[in-house]
Amino acid sequence: MATLISASELHTRLESGKRTVLLDVRWVLGRTDGHVEYQKAHLPGAVFVNLPTELADHAQPRQGRHPLPSSERFQESARKWGINDDDTVVAYDNSGSMAAARVWWMLRNAGFDSVYLLDGGLAAWRAAGYPVESGEVSPAVGNVMVGAARMPAITEQEAGQWHCNGVLLDARAGERYRGEVEPIDPRAGHIPGAVSAPTTGNVAADGTFLPAEELRRRFEELGLDRSTKVAVYCGSGVTASHEIAALEIAGYQAALYPGSFSQWSNNAANPVALGADPFDEGADGAGDHAGPSGTSTSAGSSVEA
């Protein structure tokens, strides 16, 4: 099952008149100008997707900053975007697919297989010289029927024990993993036993995913092999979806921890590890670094959630 579509492949598909729903998921942590940027320039016919309101439920400390919405709510949104059961969907953003991967994962989880990420996003489309348009797109309401639980996912309790029988990857920037900075969640650090694997390591400088063999080598160096049980978390389950896409390209199937560190760190009973070592816990086993403690300057931190 393909994960990506290139700008040239998408352009050819659109020129041929094949039914394609384009979703623009312009969103970056700490910014609210995604819709404004979409209105300035987007792929012709692309529908704007509001990540905080359409790809997440209301933030709740016990569930995390971006809890997955109910199937009913997600179906309502998907139909509003104009998706029908037999459509092909292509999602993109302007941040290396870090946000678009959320809707890719959710549609896959809902049983919708014909969904792709535009490799390199809006930047790749424009670099190829293809046209963009401004304004708003309001499609006819679709009839898609969505399911749930088609993609593997783990609970808070499973995340805490995952290292015993598999590899738990932390997709946030390295400085957040180490607990050097935490701009939004209540405690800094990482889930004990997790391995640091920032999503920025999945993409090239132009925002396109690395080739499959390079991604495979990256994950092998992080301790994975074909028999490894893999799960991924980030801050709130958004960029972890990007890591799952990268793992799929590399030939792995990985589970998502939807609540991610925003859920984990809100539970005072959960230990938090500090530093570069997966098990280097704070003095009380729960971590001493309270967030927010500042804003990271790395490329990964500006887009992760």
C-alpha cells in the first residue's frame, strides 16, 4: 500500500480528471495562521482542514492535547471535505507533512485505504511550477462511511511497559526528549524506556521523505528489525503519525500512542525520564522539570505537537 504521491504524479492524476480530494492541513504548533496562509495560496480545489477542531477533540489533561475525535465526528468532517467512499484523497501541508500525516493516519484508521501524503507538500508543488489558487473551497458534501481501529494503537498503560517487549519511539525534538526544554506540556522529559527518534530525521532538507532504504537504515540504528514491535508517541499524537508514515515507507507497521506525552505527563503517577538515556529518571522518578520552560529553536520543535 503506497504512502506517498509525488507532485508530478499528483499533477498527472489531476490533469487526467481522476476524482481526487485534496486536503490542506496547514498547521504548526504555536501558530494560528494556517487558514490565512491557505486562503493566500493552495493547490487548486484543495479543502482546508482545521487540525485542532476537525482532527482532534477538546483538550483534556487525562486524554492529552489532541484526543482523537469520535468516529461520528470524524465522519461528519470527512463528508464536509467532500469525501465519497470510492475517492482518492491526497493530504499536504507546508511543513514536511508533519501535520498532514495526522489526517492520513486517521483516514487509514477509519478504513479508508486510498489516501496519500503529497511528498514535499506545497513547497514541492510550487517548486515544480504547478499552479496554485487563492480563496476558499467549499465542496459538495460527501457520503463516506468511516470505521475505527483499523490502525494499531496503544494505551497509556501499554506505553509505560512497551520497552519490555518492543521499541517505543519518541518523535519529538531531541531537547524535549532530554527534558532540556518543554514549551507546552506540564513536565519535561520522556516516557522511561523510550528511544529518541525526532521526526525531522525522516525528511530531507526540502521536506520530502528520505528514500525507503535510508529510513530503514535509520530505524535499524535505533534498534528495530523485522520482528520488532514498534510504537510511537510525540507531544499529542500529531507528528507521531508522521513517524508511522516513515516507518511504513521503511517496511514497518507501528502503533500510535494517541495521548502521547501530553497525556503521560499530566498523570502525576507516571514517571518521567530525563537526559539522553531511555531510563535516566529524575530524583523522584517523576521528573523535576515543570513546563512550559521555554521555546525550542530546533527545526523539529517548531512543527511538532
